[in-house]
Amino acid sequence: MLSGRVALVTGAAGGIGLATSRLLLQSGAMVGAVDKSSSLKSTCDALGEEFGTSNIACLPCDVSDDDALKNVFKETSRQFGSLDIVINNAGIGDERYWKKQIKVNLQSVINGTYYAMELMSPDKGGVIVNVSSMAGLHPVSTGPVYSAVKHGVVAFTRAMKENVAEKGIRINCICPYFVDTTMGRAGLKALPEAEANEVLKNGILKPEFIAKGIMDLITDTSRNGAILRANPWQGLMYQRYKEDMKSKL
Ligand SMILES: NC(=O)c1ccc[n+]([C@@H]2O[C@H](COP(=O)([O-])OP(=O)(O)OC[C@H]3O[C@@H](n4cnc5c(N)ncnc54)[C@H](O)[C@@H]3O)[C@@H](O)[C@H]2O)c1
Ligand SMILES: CCCCC/C=C\C=C\[C@H](O)C/C=C\C/C=C\CCCC(=O)O
């Protein structure tokens, strides 16, 4: 389905980023795997064994470093000959380091979008998918900065849809509820007991389910500026907006 396409995934060493990288490779894409974790190399080695070492580039990088991030975008395009798909996924969720959250969860998404726009070819129909959260659609008092920056990712994605379309590119966003990853489990643990029980009652998603939603946003060429909710009670459901409000601003 994505044979010959070149993807870059941030936060590819674990969780949603790893599940998405696997699905991209299974679909025939080549993947530039970006992460700051020391486990990135062993993850890439395992993916290389399964899908072929020539289909994966292991690119250690802290996405909050603007220049380092730009370099891994260029390197992916250089190694594989183009850049068609970008998944701005890397994220953290710790309110003690809220300034870092702004850099990792929002600044890197904005940078990643602009770098993608520079490198993607207008003829090939590139696509960018930004990973937000249900906390980017509803205020969450246990993570106010996390919630604010994730709202920023949703707003940025929606605001960019015409800008990217001018270059033959699409941009979309996914908003998951709690997912069974290192970050999701830590987030759940940090919640007050009653809220954690509420989350457990609602259900925890698997990272493969989010990867499938991301794949829908990549392959459905009718989607640009789309916000896809992912939660256990609605499954994958597009967020609806009153677009006509624009004329009343
Ligand atoms: N897990 C959840 O419950 C959940 C729910 C909604 C949204 N999300 C979002 O999904 C995305 C992925 O989260 P996850 O649950 O897979 O988390 P995870 O912790 O399992 O994986 C995140 C990956 O990003 C990497 N990373 C973190 N900071 C980085 C940086 N500065 N530079 C490069 N790599 C960095 C980590 O090393 C890790 O491999 C995040 O943006 C998160 O906010 C997660
Ligand atoms: C949510 C607090 C920030 C901590 C970040 C850690 C993990 C993040 C996981 C997800 O992005 C959270 C997704 C949705 C949060 C929505 C509601 C949480 C409120 C808990 C409840 O349902 O009572």
C-alpha cells in the first residue's frame, strides 16, 4: 500500500511511535526512526531483521533540539531519496518539567511540520500526522500544561491545512485517550485513585489501535486538517467543527 514511500517517525523507540513504525514497514514504507532513547538502536536492529535493514534508518535525536531535528529530517530524505510521510509523535507528560513539555510536545511538532514542508515533493502528495491527545480536546486539571500544548497541536494542525495544501501536502492529527505504553501507564499512576479507576473503567487503548488510526489519516486522501479522536467508547471518530464560524470571527 505504501511501497516506495518514505516516512519519518519521532518517538519511534517505543509505544505509539514503535507500533506506527512497524505498521508503516509492514505496508511497504521505508522509515527514518527518530528517538532520544538509548533503546533506539536495538529497536531499529530488530525492525531491520524483520523488514530489511535497508528499509530503516536509525536516527538518534532529541526533538527539542531544533537543529538536530532538522538534520534527521534531511538525513531521512538523503538516505531514502525523498520524504513523503511525517509522524510528529514524540512526547512527554510530566508537569514538573512543563517548559520542556512545551518544547517536546509543541515546538517539535511545529518544527517537524515546517521541515516536512521544505523537504516533501509537491508532486507526490506528502502527509503529516501530529499526535495530540484527548487532553488536547478537553481541559485536564491533572495535566494543565500537557492539556494546553496538546490543544496547541490540534489548533496548529487545523490552522495549517490551507498552508500545506498549497504545497500538495495534507496535515492531520490524532487525539488518543489513555494508551498502554510507558507514558500512559505513568500518567495513569499519577492520577488520584478515583480518576484512575474511572480511566480503567473506560478502558485503555493498545498502541496498535492508534497506529491504525494514524494509517487511516495517512491513506485517506480526502482528509486534510482532520482531527481523529481515539477512545474506548467511540473507537476512531472524527471531531466535528462548525467551520462556518470562520466568517463570524
Ligand atoms: N500513552 C498515552 O496514554 C497517550 C495518550 C494520548 C496521547 N499520547 C501521545 O502519544 C505520543 C507518544 O506517546 P507514547 O504513549 O507512545 O509514549 P512512550 O513514552 O511510550 O513513547 C514516547 C517515545 O518518545 C521518545 N521521546 C520522548 N521525548 C523525546 C525527545 N525529546 N526527543 C526524542 N524522543 C523523545 C521516548 O524516548 C519514547 O521512545 C506522545 O505525544 C503522547 O503525548 C499518549
Ligand atoms: C492527563 C494528565 C497528563 C499526564 C500525561 C501522561 C499521560 C497522558 C496520557 C494521555 O495523553 C491522556 C489522555 C487523555 C486524558 C483525558 C482525560 C483524563 C482525565 C481522567 C479521567 O478520565 O477522569
